[in-house]
Amino acid sequence: MADTDRTHTAARATELLRLHQDPALLTVVNVWDAISAKVVSDIEGTKAIATASHSIAASYGYEDGENIPVDLMVEAVGRIVAATPLPVTADLEGGYGDAAETVRKAIGVGVVGANIEDQMKPLDEAVAQVEAIMKVAEAEGVPDFVLNARTDAFLRALRGDGDPEEVLAEAVRRGRAYLDAGAPTYFVPGILDEDQLRTLVDELGPQRVTTIGIPGNPDNATLERLGVARVSYGPIPQRVALTALAEMVEGIHAGGGVPEDIRPLN
């Protein structure tokens, strides 16, 4: 990476970190290609962009779960970075076998933050992964890289794995360890009620916990009041777009035309 590009990337990382530390809730709507990134970034109020690994994989015909080749994922993320002037944080799943190296590649295309899953590895392994990622980010000249260290504790709880109180305690334990290891923020996807989120924020600190906006979770006003740093939306934006496409096709097949309220794309 050229020095000018490195300086630009570092500045974007600093801005993304500042947005997470602001008491105002950061909302990042996940995108999957250059045009979705441009549409989202052009909407007033958008301050940062997040990619969705599930959505990117689907757009290339791959199942979610690190089935897409890592270099193809990084290339796709790089095209998103090039399509917007805003900071981009990438969903890089579990790191494709080498999380630190994958983050290094992502920084090389201008990414300034990343979600990395712990996949419920033994805690010492997960902590070592966080440390390695932050070490790589500093070596690449991006010390403010916003690693959004993710735990899968509550996602496994959705499948019936674990007592709710034990799941919450484990999420707190892992969050404290990842933050102590250098991760600026801690991502806890899943269905969490207000009390669970309050406990996470109380135990880990305000503007450190991030979550996902899905049906059943508290609304954004509540998240902001609780001190949650950020909310993202995973594959839901792509599903919304594809739902609109499916409904248009159904209307055409039923003898209708295209919707009249289509927004122009610049």
C-alpha cells in the first residue's frame, strides 16, 4: 500500500472509531456490491458502510459459512470500498482459516474495520486471534482499526444450546477478554432483550457493545439509551431488495407493469 493510501485508510479508521465512541447510536446498513454501497452511502444520515458476508457470498452463488474463496471476498469488499467515500467495515466471517492474514488483505483494499467470529473457539484461542488481528492492523499503519470481535454465544442459544443465564455470563466473559486484548468493540448478534443488553453494557462499558437489528430486538432508541455503540443488519437489506424484485416479477406475471415509485440511480 502506498504511503498516501495508508494515510487515507488510517484516517478513515480513526473516523470509524470515533463514530463508535460517540454516544449517538451508529447505524450501519449492510451492503453486498458496489451499487448497493453507493445507494446506501448516498442516503442522508449514512456515516459508515458495513458489508454482509452472507449477502456477498450469495451474490456469487456460494452458501454462507466461508465457502466463498477468501480472495474473491476481499476483491468484492474492495469494490465496495472504491464505491463510497465513507469508512467501510467488512464482515469477514471467522477469518477464512487465518483471521490476521485476511484482515491484512482487507486493509490492503481500504477496509478500516471488521467483524470476526469467535465460532466459540476455546477462549485462549479466540483471544490470541484478537491480539494477532490488532497487531497486524498496527503493522499495516492502521492502529485505530475497528475490530468488532464477534461472539456466537447467543446464536447458539437460538438453537437451544445453553441456559440463558449461562449464555449471558459466557458472553460477558468473552467480551471482557476480547476488549482487554485490544478489540475496540464487541459484536453480540442474536435475539437479546433489553435486560440482557443492559447487563452487557454495564459489564463491558458504554459504546463497546454492538448488536444486530432483527425482528424481536429492542428498537434503535432503546439501544442508544442503553449505551450500545452500533447496530447493523446483516443479510436483511439484501433480502428486502430481493423481496421487492420478487414482488415486481409476480406483478408482471399477473399482467401488471413495473412500480411507479422507482428512485433514480445516479
